[in-house]
Amino acid sequence: MLFGICGGLGEYFDISSTLIRIIWVIAILCFGTGFLVYFICLLLMPRAY
């Protein structure tokens, strides 16, 4: 989406980043917790340089 979180998770778990993005959008729309989890991941995941 914005900071490469979905792509990084997809690479780490060897899953398509598109699938992770779809799941993330569903979590945001249905539960509203997707925003909070996204920013927690942003703070905790190491940056790729």
C-alpha cells in the first residue's frame, strides 16, 4: 500500500503480495483494525535498504 508492508510480508512468508493486500483491505473494511496493525508493522518491521 504505502510503505511496502504487504510486499515485505509476502516475501517473508512466500505468499503473493496481492493476496496479502486483499486480506488487508478486507480487514480494514470489515473490522477497522487493519489501520492499527499496518502502522504497528510499519514501526516493528526492519527496513530494506
